[in-house]
Amino acid sequence: MLTGYIDGLGLVFQLGTLLAIAGGTFLGIIMGVLPGLTSAMAIALLLPVTFGMPPVMGIGMLLGTLCGAGASGSIPAILLNIPGTPSSVATTFDGFPMAQKGEAGRALGLAIVASFFGGVASMVVLSLLAPPIAEFALRFGAAEYFSLSIFGLVIIASVAGKSLLKGLIAGLIGFFCSTIGTDPIAGVDRFTFGQLSLLTGINLLPALIGLFAVSQVLKDAFEYDPSNKLQNSPHKVDIARPRFIETLRNWRALLVGIVSGSVVGPVPGAGGSIASLVAYDQARRFSKTPEKFGKGHGAGIVSVESANNALLGGALIPTLALGIPGEAATAVLLGGLMIQGVTPGPMLFESQSGIIYGIFLAYLVANFFMLIIMCLGIKLFVRVLLVPRKQLISAIIVFCFIGVYGVDGDVFNLYIMLAFGLLGYFLNRYGFGTAPVILGLILGPIAESNLRRGLQTFGGDWTPFFTRPISVTFLVIACGLLALTLWQNYRTRQQDAAPDAA
């Protein structure tokens, strides 16, 4: 290992490689800020640029893009209540309320530092624990993936707010929408109504932008109040700076986020949405003041953003050790690895140790570049709040249309975006929330395909779902969290009713 790191240092600390990593990080930050432009899209755009580069330089540029986009998705989530990436959904829970209270700079400062700590920690996990964690993730079969989906459904209920029923209904709406398209097992068309664009199902990106961006634009348009401006005073903009000390004070939330991201990251297909929501939910449970979450609490931001970047290093573990991408962005990155002649697999650490440890160090350097670039631009990011609301809404909707149409040039995706925008507006208006719908869309295909595949494998027998150790562990934890959520909701209702009775 030490020899590999020594060889890797010589490959990374060259001017061309450092410039490539910095350029990729900057592009990733830009992509993460703009709704609809994802890290996977940024990596795909950069792939042709890396063709003539040495392996560490080319992969370092792609990793910089991945790191930058993972961190900067918090910027629109905090400033505009629009997640730049799916994993930033939970950032809106406390980030946007802080911005509304005039603490946008503080929220961004916490998000940047938490992302940095999460990224550095994930690099340690990636380099030291890759073999055992990859072996653990390899044990996941159909039963384990189904149980993981059920666990995610319980997380929906935990973050949905005061009403467990409304949260579950919103989640089931997402589950239903995930069934649209071709049956993953039988190949039969379902709910497509002859529309060819629906054969592959509902594209997550238009749904995400519709539920969060378009619904927010509709809310601003229908409920516009000239006396209630989003802009903050210049004094509040001046407090925008990295919050190292405050982040470390929230060490419990930081640790929960790092652990959640590192554990969920290696699970192929789990994704950042699950990691961030798990981190947020657990940070709230471990907090001494859980009632502050959702109202602009710094610990909520720290837990989510540390999990987001901790997940990236974890997601690289199955990508490098098994050739199984942990999320969409690492799937594109896998293509970049193959282009560079790096063949993922168990022998990778033996046959190309210098290159693989150079990649580890490149990811570490990318996190430092992310911290520097984000710190230098933090005041500029906060000044988005000073843009007149009408112009800001117009710019947002233009970027939404460009981002959605740019995915595959399909106009039908624009209709999906608008439909989910209307759905999101009414869900928010009546207290259901939009985050459960997105998580339902993500978990639906995982739950359905693995349930049916598991039943086929086990000959129609349900008992393996409840007897396999990892699967039953997920189910037991899910039942415990569900019971705890019901008890907490009951106590909240009792406390709310006490003053009225008095």
C-alpha cells in the first residue's frame, strides 16, 4: 500500500494533473448549481476531453467533476429550495428555512465545510476499507435489496413531517409512478397509453425538476406577495464564510453523516438520496434538540452534506473493486475508467497499484480544490438572493427547460416536468411534501424487480426475505424506526394539545 501511494504521489502532483482536477471540480460545481445539469451529465461531457490524457490525469478530472457537483447541489437547495442534485433533497429541509431567516451565508458555510469533511473521510474509507466493504456489498441479493427498499419507505415516513399518513401516501404516489413503462421481468407495457417515450418509464430528472423547481415557481407565481421579498440585507450577505468551528461543534451530526454515506455508498444502486435521508433521519434521532430540525437547524445541513460527499467515496468502492457502479455518476465514470485502460476488478489493486492509489489521491486533492473554489465563491452564491424575484423565476424556468430537454432531446420530458410541477404544487399546498414522491420513484423499481426476482429464485417462497441475516436486519430496523416515528408523532400531538387543554 505504501509503495502504491508513493507511486501515486508522483502521478498526481504534476502541474497538468492538478490543473485538470481543478478544472473538473469547477465544472462540477457549475453543473451542480444549475437545476437539471447533473454530475453524470458533466462527466459524460468531459469523457471526450480525457481521451488523450494519462489515466490519473483523466480520471482525476472526472473525479473532480463528481466531487464538485456533489457539494454544490446544496447551493440552489439552500438559496432557492431547489435541489441541484437528487442527493440534495434533504438539504432543503433546513437550508431554505435558514435562508428565509437571513442566514443563507451561514447555511452555505456549514454545507461547504461538511462536504469537505465528508469527502476527506470517504477517501480514507475508500483507500483503507475497500476490500471488506466491497465483499459485504457483494452479499446483497434480491431479498436484501427489497428489504433496503422497505427501509427507505420507512425513511419517507420519518422525514415527511407531522403526518405519517400523508408521507406514506406521497411515497406510494412515487411508487405507482415508478411502475409506468415496460415490466422489468415480463416485458409487458404498463400505463404507457401508446406513448413511446414512456416505454422506459418516467425519467427521474424531469420529475425531480418538476417537483422541486417548477412547483416552487408555481408557488411564487400563484402566491406572489410584493411585500415579502426573498432578498436579504447586505449585512446578512457579509456573514457568508466557511464555518469550520460550528461544523465541528455539530460533531454528532457530522459523524452520523459520514457513517451513513460510507455505509450506503458501496451498495450498488442505493444512491445519494437514500444516504442523505438516512443521515438526516438519524441525526435528528441522536440530537438533543430534534424539534429544531426542519426549521433551519445547522445540524441538519451538516448531516446531509457530509453524507452526500462521504457517499461518493463509498460508491467508488464497488465501481473499482467489482466493476459495479454505486450510482448513475459512477456508472459514467466506469466508462471513463475503461477508456483509460483501467480494468475494475479484484486484481486492480495488484496489477495497477500506482494508478489506483493515484486515483485515491486525486480524489483527495479534488476535495481540497472543491473547498477552495466554494470558499472563494460563497459570497457570490449568496448574492443570488439579491436578484429581483421576477427575474430569478424567469431564469430558473429557462434553465429547467434547457436542462430537461438537453437530457435526450425528447419534448415529452418537458410535459412530464410540467405535470410533476403541478403535482408538486398541490402536494406542498396540502401538506404532503414532494421528497417522499421522489424517493418512491427511486425505490419503486428496486423494490419491484428484486421482490419478483427473489420470488422466482426462491420458488415463490417468502421466508428467505425474513430469514436471510442482512435482509431481516433491514426489516427489523425498519419496523423499529416506524414504531419510533409513530411514538414521536403521538408525543408531539400530546404536547400540542396540552396548551389548548390548559
